Amino acid sequence: MKKNLFLLGLLVCSMATVAQTEKAEKPESWYFKLGGSYFNQTASTEFPEVGGQAPNRDIYSGTLTNNKLVSRESITGSFGQGFRSGITAGYRFSTRLGVEMSANYYISNSKTMAQTTDRLYGYDPATTAATYISFTAEGQIKAFDLAPSIVMFLGDAHGFEPYTKVGVIVPIHGTLDIKTDRELLTYVGANQVAKNNIYSKDVVKPNPTIGFMAALGTSYKLGKHISAFAELEYRNFTVHGKTKETTEYTVNGQDALATRNTSQRYTNYHKKLDVNSNNPLFNPNTATSDASDTTRPNDKMDELSSYVGISGLGLTLGVKYSL
């Protein structure tokens, strides 16, 4: 981040120098842009844990006495792939220099964050019933952001006007929605005696953050005030969780959210956990995953904060109206 801000500062200084040494050929003016973008991720990292499950694709095989892990694949990626729509207001100080402020809405593609198949989940010796679990957790980011930037116009040529811009990305609202589907199959011997489908939706809210963006684009005049434009944009930032809440929980299609206690529904993320944390790994007096627990039933669970990336390279197409 410090390196990005240093480079941004150097570019701002150089652009300001150009603007001061060049006489403006046209008066100051406002313009507005409306566009849509599609981004591809540019960096893949390991996803954070989901409900205590590592970011792996695990496959188990075998029965009660020989249920073993036969395949494991690390799941990597980022939430930098997806669609964005936005509106931009720009002010042009001179032929070469201007500033823009964009307001954008971004929705990422869904990404698999963890997956398990046929893992032994529980055994009841009284009935000899063995339960196996399979689940898939999918994550998706939705966010609004503001992106102030400085624009350097490179000159007109046959109706085209290329430009470059650099700026920062300031998310003002966003969530990571994690949807998990679980299937629990119970067997007595070779006979299936029960099947339960459990669905949950967790909403993770992030801490404040800031990102970096840079773009190369061009506009093409369609009329006196109207132009079409295209931009190739790179952006890079990460976010880390602040809180998590389970907003949906169903068992076989029936709402069962009320059966979850506070520690199961709510999580606070921290940089460090210790004996004072409401987490069973560090504190024995912790509200457990058992809904009947009464030790600390009104305490939210404490977990380590994790990071997800939203880095991507995207193409934006749209129209520009100049006053």
C-alpha cells in the first residue's frame, strides 16, 4: 500500500507540473460518464476458513470402520471476478488534466470456498447409526464504493482521445455472503435410515479499507456533447472481516434459525485470541456449538480475522456526456 501511494504521489506531481507548464486550449468543463464493467481476477490466494472448515476440496471414502480421506485439493481464488456498474462525474481543468469521482456497485462471481464429500460426521453406539456429511460453501461479494482519481488526457486524434488515470478505491458498504448446503445421510449397516438437508447463509461485514486503481482508456466523439468510451482498469485491494451473522438457517426446507444460540449466529473477528476470548480453543468457559449450551449463551463467538482479495483486470464500456 505504501508503495502504491508513493507511486500515486509521483504521478500526481508530474501531472500537476505538466498542467502548470501548458496553456489551456479549451475552457474548464464538467462531464459525466455511465458505464458497465466486467473484471477477471488477477491473483489467486487461499480462501479463509468457513465455519471452521479449511479451504479444501476433500473427498472421503469407506464405511464407519474405514472412513478415510482419499483426495484433497486446495481451493484458491479471489473475488476479483465479476460485474460492475457505475456513474462518474469529471471536471477538466485544462487540455491535459482533470479529476473524476466514480460511484460503483460491484457483484462478484460466486466462488467455492470449501467442499467435503462423504465424511463420517457422527456415530450412535446405541443404535449403530453412522452419519456422513457432504457440504459445499459458496461465497459472493456485493459492494458499493467511491473511486476518486486524477486523469491525464493525451490529446485528440481523429475523434479519439486517449487518457490515463490513477486513484484510490474506498468501499462504503459491502458484504461477503457465504451460502452453505449440507447433506447428512444416516445409515444402519447398509440401509439409509435418515436424510437431512441443512442450508445456511452467513453475512460477513468488513473493516474499513482502501485500494488502488489505474486505468488506460479512450473516448470517441459521437456528437457535440456525446462520446463513447472504453477503459482497461486494474484494481488491487483486500478486505478483512469485522463481524459475521447467520441470517438464514433451514433444516429440510423449514426455518430453524431460532434453534441457533448467540454464539452460533454471531461472530466477532479479532487479530488475536486468548484465554479471555469466547472460543473453545483458548477458553474452556466458551459457548459451544451445542444449542443447549448455557455456559455463555449470550456471548458472540470470537474468531481470528481473515482476508479476501478483490484484485482484478477489467474492461469498462459506456457513454460520456460533456457540458
